[in-house]
Amino acid sequence: MPRKARIDAPGALHHIICRGIEKRKIFRADSDRDDFLERVAKALLDSQTPCYAWALLPNHFHLLLRTGNASIAQLMRRILSGYAGSFNRRYRRVGHLFQNRYKSILCQEDAYFLELVRYIHLNPLRVNLVSTIDELDHYTYSGHSTIMGHRDGAWQKTDEVLSRFGGNSRVAKKGYRSFVEKGISLGKRRELTGGGLIRSLGGWSEIKSFRRLKEHCKGDERILGDSDFVESVLAIQREHLERRYAFQAQGVDFKSVVTRVGDILGLGAETITAPGKQSRRAEARALVCYLATRELGMTAVSVARLLGVTQPAVTRAAYRGEALAKERNLHLVAPID
């Protein structure tokens, strides 16, 4: 059965879980953890991706991220490939370090933001890396210690977490810590690792019983939220897929996109694809990157190859292109002639 495509959107909240292949260790020493965190910090800052919670365990890690100026897929590819190469060189090993697919769960923010922060930050205590909440306060490899002020981490958005517990920093930290401590007795909460209502309602048997009561429930392993949230996310995803299929049926390809943008801006295709940083050309290339990656579903790598630039440059340009399209009311999502 084919794997479902990951779901992402600007500003979406994601719980990322990534495990070592065959449950093997991906962090053997603190130097490994430090290397990994340096790569995470650089990738997040470069892409302006907010991170609210994280924890490193011996054979897996958790991140709570909001999509920034790069898709979650692009961000994780950069982090995982860089770290795996460094790890393999360090330990003179070959082959895969991580499982084939990390888990990326799009989350309903209002209902789950604080629950996920608490769940992620309690992981070191849950797996006995630390024994008490006091030890967790100072545990170096969890975002909890950053929020408590015992670790520096400019790339972690602690203010957005603490602001939910009050405006005064001291009071907010006290309220946050109390909230985390209350979560210890809840144990391992499987409903917070994805599955929409499938997990949060107790499995398929419970889902079926709700349907017998004629209550509409929707479950999807890529989404954590209530029925309405899951259904709305899937509806948007279907719309994107249908639009891509429509483009493909019309024979729209990268060349068609370049021609379309050229017609809008009054530039020839050769001018758009030629190297250079003139403002009009940069604007056109930004629109091309936006339409090609967001509407046609092309990868940033393939677009970068066609334009002769780097993949991060395409990702940044796509976000500029999206802003330009909205600002000028350019209907780039409409079928292209």
C-alpha cells in the first residue's frame, strides 16, 4: 500500500518523531547530541522555523515545530542527512542511521500545543534518563531546561510557551513547571503521537461505535486533532492534489510555468532562466519557484537544477513568490493556458 504524502502548510504546527534504524542508538555520546543540536539550530535559524519543544533520547528525538520559510520535509532532509553523514564518519560506519520515514504529525494548536510541549519535555524522565523533575530542570538535552533558564537556546521559542502561563517571567516559569509536573502521572500518552481521532478516541473499535451513534468522526495518522480539524486539513489537501492533477492533465510543466510568469511580467523565458540578480528577474524567478513547487508539486531540488541555483535558494524564493502573488493579486493558481 503506498505511503500517504506528508501534510504541510505555512505556519502549521508539527510534532516530529524520528527513530534510529532497528531502534539503534543515534546518539552515543554528548558530542553526538551537541553536533545534532548545532545542526538543528542552524537549520531552524536559517529557515526562520520556530521550535517550541524538543528532547533527545538515545535512539530517537522529538521536535515541536511551526513551518517557517522552508517546508518541514526540506528542513528535516537537511538536518538528518547532515547529521547521518557526520555520525557515520565519526564512527566509521556505513548505511542508514534513521528509519526510512520520520513521523510528522500536523497538530491542532488550540487543543494540543501545551499538551505536546509537556509530553515532549517529559520524555527524558519517562525513559529514566533523569529520576526527578528537579533533575529534568537541569537536563541539558531537553527544551525543558531552556524554558527553566538553565540552558541557552536562542533558536527555541520559550516566550510563546511561557506567555500562556502569565506575563511575569517568574510566575510563568512557576506555572509552566507545575503544569509539566502534573503530567508525570499521565504516563506515555499514545494519543499525542498522531492518529487523529483513531488514537485520541481509543482505536478503531471506538471510532466505529461513534459512527453507529451517527456521529461523524475522522481519523488520519498524519493529523492530531478533533474530527472537524482533521476533516478540514484533509479537504485542503485534496484541493491541492486535485489542482496538481488538473495541471498535469493539461500538460502543464516547468516550461509552461516560466512562460506564464513571463507573460504576466512581460519578460522572455530566456531572461527569467538566465543567471543574474536584477530585481525584475529575481521577482520572476520567485514567482516561478512558488508556482512550480507549491502548485505543480515539483521538488525544490528539481527546480534548483533547472534554474541553476541551490535548493535553499528555491525554497526562499518560493516564499517571496507567494507574497508577491498575494500582494499583486496574481492568480497563479488558475489553470495556465
